[in-house]
Amino acid sequence: MTTTQEAVTAAERCTPEFRRDPHTVYAQLRDAAPVCPMRPPHGNETYLITRYEDARAALSDPRLSKDMYGAMDAYRRIFGDSSVALDDNMLNSDAPKHTRLRRLVSSAFTARRVEALRPKIQDIVRGLLDEFPAREPFDLLPAFAFPLPIIVICDLLGVPPQERARMQNLSSTVARSGFDEEAKRAQQKAEEDLHAYFSELIAAKRKRPGDDLLSALTAVRDDDGGLTGNELVSTAFLLMFAGHKTTAYLIGNAVHHLLSHPGQLRAVRENGELMRAAVEELVRYDGSVESATFRYATDDVEYGGTRIPKGALVQIALSSANRDPLKFDAPNELNVTRPGNAQDAHLGFGHGSHYCLGAPLARLVTQLALTALFDRFPRMALADPRAQARWLEVPFPAFRGLAELPVVLDR
């Protein structure tokens, strides 16, 4: 790709070429069209923001609304009617509703509750490592990266163990949502099943609460009351869906890149204290959330010298912002000892009032997963280091994750 128009076309169509290497396209866009008008398949006027400073400002700009109910026509065209009932949560709302919902959820989803999960997460990780297939090579994603976060989030929410596989399958169906009628029908059915399941589970928790997050959420109250029934269902879905997919893809991406950069892996293995910083660098370098969820302009706004008209949708390319050379030195290099790599430097978990509430849990799970994996299997390697990685092809460039991760444990 040599011209801006070619870069724009690749970004719009999410071609396999773009999925394999979005960073080259994003670099071209940052230089030539940092606020890029797009014509995505859903037909709504959309603008893509790619530079770090613009992205950081846009993530906390009150003129860019997260209340998709306010953009209902556009919302329905993109996601369909069935999504509305599951999106009555803090991710898809503005102040004052967002403030109320986040306060209520955060009062139950505390740092203490997350840290208390450490021994249990370590046990889950060890159990999964014990069950690795004897036959090699094997795909690390279904063996480790996918089941780990679904077990953790289901345990946190109070979802019974026998329902984990179902939750993973339904979540995967929603994540694969597309624009053809068959994909829309599958998505609608999965969303209806999830709504029904969480409604029943929450009703059971009200009658017989346990030591889990859903029970705590049914009990939280403030001066304005507690979560409504639909807010509870939608919040449960949000925590399960976001907590599973983003962490699963992050673990897969992280393992792939550490195995592809043996010097960086060696540095982490020789100094365990580096793992915390390494996870932050891996989120910056190739995190699992490529673009923030949709916003829409409630008024005309201007970014990067480009006018975004009222009513237009806005996508913020976090992956692009995190590779912006105006913010990060040598941004295309993976460097686990990167100076000044503070946890708030990259935008992998967002910024502002919508900063990811589950970031501490995602960090903890990823740190424990990588530490245990490479301690147990120090000679783990990619099954074919010369093979080109196969990345997910998705209708929205929201998630960034591998389609497979073939490995051998002892090369």
C-alpha cells in the first residue's frame, strides 16, 4: 500500500491483509489522514481517529456520547434490536447514568475482591497446564487462553461450573456478529439465550445469595437505589463478555509475541519482577482491544483539523494510538524494559470515565498465566516459527486476536 486511499480502503474493508498487519495501515493514516472518514458495511457515516493525542482526548470528550440509545437508528442498523436489552450498562451510557452504574458496580468489584482471587487463579492455571495435550503440536488458544478467563469470570460472577462451556460458546457467537442474515440470526439467538440465563441466575441469587459478584451486585445500593433488573442482567453480560474475550486474546497475543521475541522472553524469565511491566508493554504493542466501542457526535466536533459532523459515529483506534511515534519511542519494537512505561501511558484499557473497570483483573490473570506457563515450560516454542500468524477476521476491528496458536512444549 503506497497511497492514502489504499490505506483507507484497507481500513474500511478489514481485509485479511489488513488483519495480518493493521499497524502499517495505521501508520499511513496517522501521517496522511489522522481523522479518517470511513464507509463501513453498516452504512453509517463513521470517522476513525488514529493519533495518540486525539485518541486520548476523544476518549474523554463529553460531546462523543457512549449512549447508543441516543443514536438508536444507527445502533439498530449495526447491532439489531436484540442487542438493546443486553446493552443497558455503564459501557453504553453517559453521565449521570454512567456515573451511577459505575459507582454501584465498582463498589462490588473492588481491588480487594480481585486480589483475593489470586490463589484461585493460580490453581486454575496449574490445573489447565496439567491437562495440556500429550500430542504436539497443539493449539494453545482452546487449551489455555480461552478457558482460563471464562473459568475465572464465571467463578467471580457465581456461574455454576457446568455452565462455563455454554457461556463461552454464546459469548463467541456474539463476538462473531456480522452483517449477513445468518450471522444476525445466530447473534440474536445467543443474545436472547444470555438474557434469559442471567435473568434466571440473578433471580436465584436474590433468593439465595452466595459469596460471588452477582450476589453482591443484587445487594448494592446508594442514595438513588440499586441496579434495576435489566441493568443487572446487562452488567452481568458485560462483565462476562468483556472479561472473557479481551483477556483470552490478550494472553494469546502475549504468548505469540514473547515466543517471537526470544530476547524479550529471556529478560522476563531472568527477572520475574519485569512481568508486570511486560504485560503493560504487550498491551501497548499488540493488545486485544484494537478499537474502542462506538461513540457518536452529539454536536459538530473537530479533531486533527477534520470536522466530524453531529450524528456521525466515531471509532478510536487504540492499536494505532499505542504505536504513535509522537508518544512512544521506537513504537514498533517490543521492549519489556521500555522506560516510563507507566500503566496510564498506553490506551489499551481506555481512558477517562470509561476506563476499563476490569483492567486490574485482566492484568492479574495475564501476569499469572504468563508466569506459570513459561516457568512450567521454559522450552516452549511456536510450532513453526516461520509460519505467518493467522489473525481473526472480524466485521468490526474491535478485537485483535489470533485465530490459532500452534505450539510445542519442548523444542
